[in-house]
Amino acid sequence: MALLARSQDFTDKDFDALRLRLVRLVQSVFPEWTDFHVASFGNLLVELYAFVGDVVTYYQDAQARESRITTATQRKNLLALVKLLGYRPKGAQAATADVVFSLVSPLNADVRIPKGTVVSTTAVANPLRFELLDDVTIPAGANPPQATGTVEQSEAQEERFASTSLPNQQFALHETPFLDGSATVTAADGAYLEVPNFLSSRASDRHFTVLVDQNDRATLRFGNGLEGVTPAGTVVVAYKTGGGTKGNVDAGTLRKLEGSFTDAAGHPVTVSVTNPAAASGGVDRESLAQIRRLAPASIRVLTRTVAREDFEIHALGVPGVARALMLTSNEDRAIDENSGILFVVPQGGGVPSTALKQQVLEQVTVVYPCTLTFDIVVQAPVFRTIDLRAEVALRQGANAVVVAAAIRRALVSLFAVSLPDGTPNPQVDFGFNLKKSSGDVAAEIPFSELFDVVAEVPGVRKVHEQSFLPADDVKLDVREFPALGTVTLFDLDSGRAL
């Protein structure tokens, strides 16, 4: 009996390929069966098995894809995979802003704005709510009658759970999105401390761990009596929800104050509020692309900071840090021996805040200790501002305003610190890394790269090369990070500014 030869193409797994394979197999056994395009019971069976094979191979491919860090597309699966490496992705961080509370005129009694007072944006639909972190008092007789406080784009939550006194208890919090590090737990035997795991916990240690799922819902887990105490009675969990880059609102947008207020004598008062500066510090949770990049790197550094690259890896683990570069005397002779400078660029670019630099310093010296005799300083990079000038000829019918806006967007995208998925933009980097990738050749931003970005924008017919600035490759020092400056555009045909 003639049988079909073994197939060597292991990618033919869809319905059409499987049906064709089955038809050929049937033909090799039953040569007289020639009509495979009529609605017969035999053809029904052939297509039924092809359909089942198509479904089975789809799930096989999906399982293979979701079982690897580099290819997993479902956040739930990726979280489970990186958990095997001991890596916990960073959640969202809440933005904060300094706000000024004001009275119409000075009063003879203090006015207290209590902690937890809600300040929000004036948007009619879905306003962003910020909570006051500490009590603020406008002193009696103050002129001007105002005081400053700090608000956070978060909402305080509290839940109570009845302990079963069993080992390895777990309590799932109801509100989302959970803010990392915000949970405080108390029980009848006292306060509990959050730890990454119970490996170092003793039987008397009141510890708990937090696991955040793909929906940003947190689950608290307690010890088993040998590694960590098993709580008893009522367990009170206070935590916060909120966070994200949406909280980085502009100056003057927090103007709505919820609640009514009185002075110390009980007389009603009218209080207004505003934020003189923009809110900052809001960071979204780690994207899938960021997790794929940072989780494997975490295996290398473990619990200490030793090598130069360790400083960079740990710095990137701080929420809000987009790029990091560590230089010592080996890479930059201007740096003293046994010391180093850690340059960090925040998400979105710009200069890192003092708070962010302090977080990074604590990360590489306390959380992941470095050598005691090694001095480390965290700084902003030396930004190399690149101003650009171009004279462009537009295609017939192109709208000058639209084309000019598209050119500027393309240049902003070229110099963006991060890609939309949160991973580093490979087109811009520190001068040290650009130089390192090309041997002893000086680090540079090629002239052709800048020129082509403008020339390839839809609607641009021609770019005048002789008048294009910068006129040559932009050289970068090892400490420098390129940043887009002013963009000046002219219509080559009319000479008018765009």
C-alpha cells in the first residue's frame, strides 16, 4: 500500500495545509477517491480533522510562545516567568505637586487643612484627584494668608480581614491599581513589615510579601510560623491606589478643593488652591518590553553593586529612570580614583529631580550595597543641545503647516529618550556608549541621520543640503547625551518661515 512520504515542512500547520496533506494521504490509499470538492461525508471528515488540527497547533504555538520571556505577549504569563528569576516588575508611581492654599484676607485664628483633603483638576469628566499628604495650617494673621502643602495623585484605602490562624494566609486587596510600597499592615500582635520573600524570615518575624497581578491587584501573603509569623485576629491593611504619568499635570491645573473648612474658632472660611509648578514623579507600571529587558539583567547583579555595569542595571531598576551611565577613572581620566559618577536621565528626558537622584543613590549604596571605600555621585548628564535649521521645498499641494508639524514630530521622535513601550531609544545614547560601539572612533550623531529624518517626511520634495545645520556630524563627549534644541524651518521656494 502506497503511503504519503513524511513531511519536512513543520510550518504547514494551518487549516489549508492540513487539509491538503490529508487529501494527499487519502489519495495515496484510495486512488479512486478523486472528488474532494463536493459536500460528501468523506470530505466533511477530512475538513473536520483539518479544523481540529488547526486548533490544536494554534494552542501548541501559543503555549510555546507564552513559555518564554522573550516571546510572551500576555502580562500574566510574563509575570509568572520573571517570578522564577526572583524579579518583581515595578508598578506605577504616584505624581506629587506642591500646592498653595490661600484665604481672601488674613484671619485672627488658624485655619487647618487636614491630611487627606482632596484637590483635583477642573476637568468636568474624570478629573484627577490628589490627596494632601500632611496637615497644612494657615497661621492667624499671616500676610499673605496662605500656606504650602504637598499632594499626591493617590487615594488612601483600608481593608480588614479576619485571620484564620492558618499558615501561608493570603488576602487579596479589592481596589486597583495598587501603588508599590504603600501597604502597611497591623494585627493584634503588632505591625508587619513588607519583605521580598521569606527566605531570611525567622519564626518570630512579622513579615508579609506582596504579589501584584496583571490587573494591578495586590495579594498579601503571610508566613507559615517557621518563616514569618502567622497573624491572628483582625488584620488591618492600609494602602494606596492610583499613580501613572497621567498625574504629571501642568502648573495651575489643580484648582478644585473638596470639602468645607473653618478656622480655629469654628467660623466658616473660603479656601482656594493652586499648584504653581507642574506635578512630577508619576510613572506608569513597567511595560512588557521593559520587563523583558530588565528581568534577565537582574540575574547578573543579584544583591550587590560591584562592576560598572551593575550600577547602571540597578539605577534602571528605579521607577522613573530611563537611561543610566556609570563612569569611573578607567573610562574618564577626569574622575578621581576609587570613585565614580552615575549619570541618569529620567523618563521623558530633562534633568532628574533631587528626589530621583537620591532614590538612585540609595538603590546602589543601601538596597544593593557597593564597596564601602568607593565614592559614588549621582548626576544629570551633560546634555548636548542640537539646534537644527533646514530649508525645505514642499511637494505640490502639500500643506506647509502640516508638513512643518510633521518634521518637528519626526525630530522629537528621533531624540526621544525612550520608545513608546518604555525601552531605550537606540538612536540616541551617551557619548560613551556610542563610542564604545564603534571602537576608537569618536562618538557622533551622523549628519546624514539628521538630514534624512527631515527629507523623508511626507510632503517634503527636497531639502537644501548646503544650508542645513548642523553642517557636519555632531561629536559627543563620553558624558554627553544628545537633546533636540530649536528647530528653524524655511520654505525653500518662498523663503518664508514654516
